[in-house]
Amino acid sequence: MALLKDDLEALRRVPFFSAVDSRRLRLLAFTAPRFSYDEGDYLFREGDDGDSAFVIMEGEVDISLPIDGKEVHIARLGKYDMVGETSLLTNQIRTATVTAATHVEVLQIKKGQFCDLVRNSPDMGLCIMQNLAEKLSTTAHEFAALKSKEVSA
Amino acid sequence: MEQRLFRYIWSRTKREQLWILAVIIASMPATFVLLDLPKYIINGPIQGKGFEKEGAVQRYFHLQFDVPDWLPFHGHYDLFQGFELERMSALYVLSGVFLLLVIVSGLFKFYINTFKGQLGERMLQLFRFELFERVLHFPLGEFRRVKPAEIATMIKDEVEPMGGFIGDAFVQPVFLGGQIITALAFIVLQNMLLGMIALALVAVQGIIIPRLRRRQLELGRQRQLTARALAGRIGEIVEDMPNVIINDTFAYQKWDVSAQLNKIFIIRYALYRWKFFVKFLNNMIAQFTPFLFYTVGGYLAIKGTLDIGQLVAVISAYKDLPGPVKELIDWDQERMDVEIKYQQVIEQFTMSGHVEIIEHSHAKDDTADMNGEIVISNLSVTDSAGSRIIQGLSLTLRMDEHVAVIGPHGSGGDALVETIARLMPISAGHIHLGGRNLDEWPHAVTGRRVSYVGPDTFFQQSTIQDALLYGLRHAGDAPDEATTASKREARRIARQNAFHIDPDKDWIDYAALRIKGPEDLPACLAEATKIVDFDDEIVGFGVNERFVDEPAPEEIDKLLHARMLLKERLAGNKKKKLVEPFDRAAYSHQATIAENILFGTPISDDFKFPVLAANETVRKALAAHQLDEILFETGKDIARTLVDLFADISGDDTMFRDVQLISPAQLPNYRLALKRVAKADFRHAAEADRVRFLDVAFGYVEPRDRLGALDDELRAKVVKVREEMIAALGQEQSDVAIYNPDVFSLQATVLDNLLFGRVVYGVADADTRVNQMVADVLEELNLHQFMFKIGLSFNIGNGGKRLNSGQRQKLALARAILRRPRVLVASRALSSLDSQSQTAILNNLLDRACPSNGEDGFGIIWSLADPRFANRFERVLTMEHGVLVSDTLSEAADGNKTPSERLKKSTDGDFIEDAKVDEQVEAKVA
């Protein structure tokens, strides 16, 4: 069984939390419940109400989107990645489905805790902004590529 | 209501007051003779006056009187010749008569007092009832101004003294006045001079004292107002507790109340001082009279102008005088006091001129009339601040039409719905329901045929079943039409009903539910709650409850069967362990240490968690294995870690929300305690600290808290202590119900019984999955209905606060449709639910609202929070700034489709329809 001190060690390696001071991190490790999922379990599905983010401590997850009634695989995330933070920031329903690709262990960070963390560690906020900006620019590039394909077709 | 207390009392109790007066007058001769008799006994047989000669006799009880010549029937009348008695027999007879009169006048007093008491209490009951009746008929706006606690304290406390007074209102002055006049007349008859002295002093007392007491009354009035304000304030603060916590206004609220208390103290103290000063003065005057009697009367007796018998009689008559005088003055004081209270209460209850008791008409519930159309013509509605929220709205709806009203907050949709529900007054225009003006419909019809559900829900504390049936509590409030000939008569009957209470009456209008009686209720309620998707949650409540009454043995057997089935299935779920079953020989990892030690459900309070660490039996068992010392250290370690973890975090940080081991408020205490026991082991620590740290350890669950505080040795010891405990607790298990796989424990919740173990921590959605498995098993064993029935008796708490807001909205909606309304009006009635649930419930509801196999449908007018749901309705009204800007028929409404067909269609074309509505809105606005 993973104990608090193991969780803490793991949390220190999560890039998102690199800017969070260790005292808060310890607190987070203590208050965030740890859950396990089996392969194929859903962490959440597109359209669910989102009230928490997950830090993957063990295993890998698949992110997918339903397009024209079919699940389209978008990305695979692994150890020390965070999923589900977008709906905490936007107050909206889940925009994608996250499935456990292997046995997965996660720390669940509830909305209030997440906001507290961001409020108390501006660097973490910045980190999230950078992350989102990267995602946005990737999406923009992909969109541009798609468009040009359409035009050429 | 009468403005003057005396008129109120007189108008309600004329007959009784006159009767009691008559009784008092009838009792007076006895009182007079009782005063007179001692003189005869002393002067006659004792002193021997008239018995000077041997064998002399005296005539006693000779009743005669003369009517003076100037009156008709003048002359001498001899009513009773009386008896001639010797000295000794005179003594016996006179003393005997004295004893008889003592008994008779005592009985009179007894009868008078009980009659007065009954009269007063009855009147108090009536008065409170009438006040409450008034409260029920306050216009809704009034309730926004008054504090509930103030109304409660007025009805409960402030009118209380009136009860004591009402019985005395007329009787006391007559009774006491009679006594005073009798005593005075007696004294005057004995001796003019002494009589005059007594009279003068009584007059002084009677004039001065009441004057002095005016100030006392003014203080009393202030006391009443401040006490009422205090009740209102405390009620308000208690209601607002969440805000006190959120804003940390503890200190401010304490100051607030303590200022109020201080004000009350100052008034009360002033009141005491004045009261006792007046009392002192009163006593002085009263004691002045005997002083004069002794000196003047003694002088006269010595001089021989007054015989000693007379003086003794005067003095003994006078003994009866200060009492009644004082009481009369007290009565007068009470009168003023109560009168002021009465007026203040009445003022509150008639503060706005338009508080009129609306006579509930009990006309036959004629729903056939409520057909046709809802015609709204030129309707304007203003809010309490005077601004217009609906302006000149004209509209015609079919009674059974399904209408959505959309528009931003404050656009008038909610107000429209509330106006139709009669919760908002119409300021101009009309609403006609089935050809009759809304205001002319008796409440008896609209209160049964129009259902309303608003966004805010409030429920009186009750069970789910009672909350559901609230809208059907009509049976029996309608006397036959013939007896309601006059309003007065109806009111009299209502009052009689208030006095003659049938405790078994359930008030439920079974006919409206179309069922025969209470035995059909569960099925009926299941149907209504299914529509709002609440039935499974009710089963869930049942599962999480303890049984109040022991269920039938066959149910118990079924439940134990369910436990077995579940165990098999949980064990069959190889993939993941969801529940850790209780095993007497093994430590349960998912339970707290305390639960592991007890291995059962505590019954007596001494074995419940917060005091467990101080429990002697537990401590003895722990000590036998030195576990007390070990757990004390464990507790210290845990506390140290927590204190350290939360060192810099303020108490209201969200981080604290999920910490179950220690409450944040306690952290500073733990910090201090840790310092105290830094160098002390268990044996040297103070008992309070021992308990404190044992307590921390007791609450620890390793998979949840993950501090690594347990090892196998400790777990093994806990299991040993468990056996020790089970032995110590004995066979009868009166303190703790030990877990037993073959026994259904009535002390534990049904769920605990079924699972017979703990849901494991750390497995995602374990609770949901287990609950699903439980629900499946219950369904399979036909226990679903049984558990639903148990769930119906779930107590929803004050205002329904034990339910979450979504559940409350479901409950309110279920209640509204349960009674088969003609029209359901709703305003943002499902706004607390997520959109999937809203969709599902609206689908069910609209299906139910269409007439089908023998069921009448009903109309719906729904002011929607989310316009995306509008396309599910036949007709969509769009309001903006109190004006109707668009009125469209949903295209599906043209065809003969059922709502579900329409829904199927509209869910596919959600956004297209939305866009269409938007276009139309724009077109109208343009």
C-alpha cells in the first residue's frame, strides 16, 4: 500500500507541482485521496460534470473524443501527468473521455484544493498557463494542417 | 380582532363570566355569616351574655327583615323562626355552623377557582389559535418583514399571562370587591369611626399605589419588546449559522446578543427596584390601619364605648381586608400589564390594514369547472419594491397545454408562474381560469388543482412520506355544505375542531389519490417518485437507515439471504476487492481501530466514539495487552504529524475539509497537549491527555490516512483485545451488538447489515459499484418495495436539509404531481440538477402529463432556467423585461405525436430548434 511519504515523493516529480512549496505538497499528498483503476475503467467521460483533476501516479491513460459517434483516440498520458484540470478551470463539463490503459493509480485533487494550490503558488498557475498555451498552439497547428489538406484536396 | 382586551374577553366569554359572577354572589352570604359568627360565639356562649340565668335560652338563626313604608309590600317579614338554644348547646351548634360554613365557603372557592382556571386556559387556547389563524392568512409579502421567531414568541410567551388573567378579568374584581365591601360594611356596622378609618386608608392605598405602578408598566412594556427582539435575533442567527461560519462573525454575533441581553438586564433591574419600592410602600399603608385600630379601638374599648367582642371582630374582619385590597391592586396591575401586552400583540397581527381572515370556502371540489382556458388579459404585476415585473401581458393558454416560459432572470417568466400560483398579487388586469377570475376561485379548489413548484424548496420537518403527502392533507377540513351557511357558524365549527382534536386523523385525501386507504400508499408514492427519478434514492435512504420497528421474520430472512448473495457476488468479483468482510479473527483494514476493538455496533452511549477512549471496559481490555501504552504513542505520532502538516494553514482552508482524523479547531489544543506529554509516557501523562491521544489513534484508518502507523504486531494485539472485549461485554450484548454473520442487527443500518463489512478505500467508484450491487440484489429478492417503504420514513430534517438541493427539488416536484393537479406551474423547479437528470425527469413528466389509459393529463406552465429544454414543450413563450416577445408553437405539436416521440426527435435537433427560437425572438424584438 502506498503511504503518504511515497505519495509525497511521487508528487515532487510531477512537473505541474515543481513550483509548489513542499509544505503544501505534503498537505496535498495527505488530503488527496488515492484511487486505483483497472484497465478499461473510465476515469471520466465526455459530458460528465467535472469536479476534480487527477495526477497519475502509476500506469497510463488514454484520452479520446467522440467524433461522429466513434471514439477517436487523441493521446496517451502516463506517470506524473495531470488530467481533467481543464474542466476545473472552465467550469464546464468534461471535454474528453479518459480511460485507464493499464492498471492506474491516481491522486484525486478536488476543485477547491486545486484552486487553493493555484492561488497559493502563482508559479503553478504560470505552469498551467504554459501548458495550456502549448496545447492551444499544437491544436492551432493541427487545425492549420487539416485546413491546408482540405484546400489541397 | 377587538382592539381592547376587555371587549375581546367579554365578547368570547360573556356567558361563563356571568355564571361565575352568580356563583360568587351566591357564596357571599356564607362569607358574611362566617365573619359574623365568631362575635356571637364569643359574646354569647363563651362570655355568657344572655345566659346569665340558669336554664336561659337564646334564639338563633331568626331570619326577619322589614321593608320600609315607602316601598311597596312594606311591613315586617318573618322568614324563619330560628331555634332557642341553651348556653352549652348554643356553643356546640354555633361552632358546628361555623365549621359547616368554613367547608361551604371553601367548596365555593374551589369551584370558582377551577372554573376560572378552565375558562382562562380555554380562552388562551382560543386566542393563540386565532393569532395563528391570522398568521396563516398574512399576505405573503408580510412574511418577508417579520421574523418567524418573533411570531412564535408572541403566540407562545407573550400571550401566556393572558391565560391566567382572562379567568380573573371580571371575576376577580367582583370577588375581591365583594370581600372588601363585606369586610368594610362589617367594620362600619360594628363601629362607624373604625369603619371610616379603614375606608380612608383603603382609598389611599387604592389611589396611590396604582399611580406609582404606571412606571412599572412602562418598564414591563419595554421588557416585552426587548425580549421579543431577542427571540427574533437568536432565531435569525441560528437560521443563518452557515453564514456565521463562512464570515467568522462568531464574536460579532456574541456581542450582538450580549448587548441585547444587557439591555434586558437594565430594564429588568429597574423593574425590580420599582416593584419592591411600591411593595414596601403598600405594606406600610396596610400596616398603618391595625396601628390605628389598636390605638383608637383600644381607647374606645377602655373608655367603654366599644365592647371587646366588637373590637376583636373588627380586628379579625380587618385581617381579611388587606389581603383582598392587595390582590385587587395586583389585579389592576395585571390588567394594565396584560392590556398592554394584548395591544402590542394585536398591533403586530394587524399591522397592515389588509390582514383580513380569508374565509376558506369549503365548497365542493368541483374540478369539472376548471376546464377550458387560462386567459390572461392585460396583466401587470409589480414587486414589493414597486417596480413592474410584468407589463400588460395578454395571452390565452389551453388548460392542458404544455408551455415553457423562457427568458433571462427577472424577465417576468417566474413572476408569471408565481402569479398563476397565487403567490404574487395582481396589480392590474385579470387571470381567468376556466372562465372564472383567479381571485374568485376558492383556495379549496386552487389549493388542490393548481400545483406549484419553485426553485427554493422548504419542507416542514417530517418523513419523506409525510412531505410527499403534504399537498393532500385536505380530508376532513370541509364540513358539509349545509353547515357552512354562515361564516360565523363555519368559524365556530373550525374552533370546535381546534378544541376537539382527533389524534388519529391523518388528513389524507385518499379519494384524490384514487386509492382506498393507507395500505395502497407505497405503490402510489412509488409511481410519483419514479417520474422524478427519486424512487431509487428513497430505497437508498431506507438502506442507510436503521429499522425503527422490528421487521417481520420473513423479511429478516430475506435480508440475511441478500447478505449471503452479496457476499458470494463480491467474492466472485475477482478483479477487485470492493468490500472487506468482517472477520472476527482478523483485523479489518478498512475500519477504524475503535471499530476493530468493538467489533460491533455500539448501543449504549458509553461505547460511542467520542467517549470510547475514556470507557473503563475498553481501557481494561487495552491494558491487559499493554495496547493502551502503544496506542497512546501511536496517537501522539499521528497528532504530531498532523500538527506539523497543518502548521501554517488557517482553519478555514479548503484543505481541512476532508480531514476526518482531527478537527482543525482542535489543532492548537493538540499542539499544547503534545508539549505537555513530550517527555511523559502513558503512565505519567494526565488522564485527559491519555484519552485525547488514544482518541486520535482510535479514529485511524490506514488505507484512508496513509500515515503508516500500524504494523502486524499491533493489529494482532487489537484482535486479542477484541476477544477480551467480547468476553467482558457478556452474552446479553446490551452495550454493543457484536457483528455476527448469522444475525441481522437492528442496531446497525440495513446497508451495514447487508454488506457485513466495509467498502474499501482507494478503489475508484467503489461506493457506486457496491450500491449498484446492493440495489440489484434487493431487486432480485423482491426487497425493493420493502426498502422503499422503509425509505419513506426517512426523516428529511429541519426544512428538508438532510436532503441535498437536487433531492429537495425532486421531492417538491413529486409532491406537486402526486395530487393529480389540473395545472402544474413551475419556476426553475429542477435547476439544482445536472442537465442529464433534468432531461430524464422532464421526459417522464411530459409523458405523464398527457392523458393516457384512464389517467387524466395535466397542463404545465414551466418557467425554465435553461432555454435548451424549451423544445420539449408544445408551446414556448419568451419574456423579456416583463413583456412577451415571442409565442411559438413547437412544430411537433401540430402532429399527433406523444411527447416521447417528440422528444426523440427534438433531442437530435436540439440546437437547430434553439436557433429557430432565437431567430423568432430576434424577429419580434426587431
